[in-house]
Amino acid sequence: MTAGTGVVPAQAGILTAEERAEVERLRKLALKVCLYLAAVALGTFFVGVVLLGKPREFVKITAEALIGACGSAVAALTSCLDRYANGFELEESGKKIPPASKEDEKKQTFNRRMARWFVFRPVLGVVVAPVFIWGIVYFVKDP
């Protein structure tokens, strides 16, 4: 991608019009996923922090779940940005744009299949965080 332009140059062979269009769709999808994850992370963090100060148990569990969603959203955002920085993988052909060198061959790239995973990853935090906190409270009690 040419710096700052969002234009994908033809590298190591000429991209077809269909491949250029797919790369552009992936670029836009990556941006939408990143914005969504940033909004989820910020929103759940601030609401969770406010709710943590409330005394009722249900509110406390909700706050823990929201903080868990925040952590998962931040982890997904980091992964999404790393993949975006490494390039794209076209869905039909599996072709990587820009083409990977031998050293970069194993680096993960952004693709359409991963976008859904990134969008739903905060849901895992909603479930895992309260269970994790309950486990710590239960198993780390002073005798």
C-alpha cells in the first residue's frame, strides 16, 4: 500500500481488477473492525469502572463482565492492527498482498474470515472475566 494514499501498488506481478477491489474491501473492513473494537473497548471500560463502585452483586458482576469485554476488545484490536500491518490475504486465491518474503511467510495477515472473529471476541471476555474473578476469589481465600 502506498503510504497515506490507501492505494495498493501492483507488486510482484500485476493484480487483477478483481483482486484490487478485494484488497480495497479488506482495507475498509479492517478499518470498520478496528473502529468497532476501539469503541467497544472504551465504552465497556468506562461503564465497567463506574459500575465497579456500586455495592450490589448484580451490578458488580456486570462490571466485571464489561471489564472482561474491554480486555478482549483490546486484545482483538491489537491482533487486528498487527494483521493489517502485515497485509491482506485474498479469500478466493489465498494470495497475500503485498507478497510475503521467506521471512514474512508465517506472519498472519488480515482476511475476511478473521474479521468475524475480531467482532465477536469481546463476547468471550464477557463470559471469561467473571468466571476468572470468581475462581480467584474462591481459590485464593485466606484460611
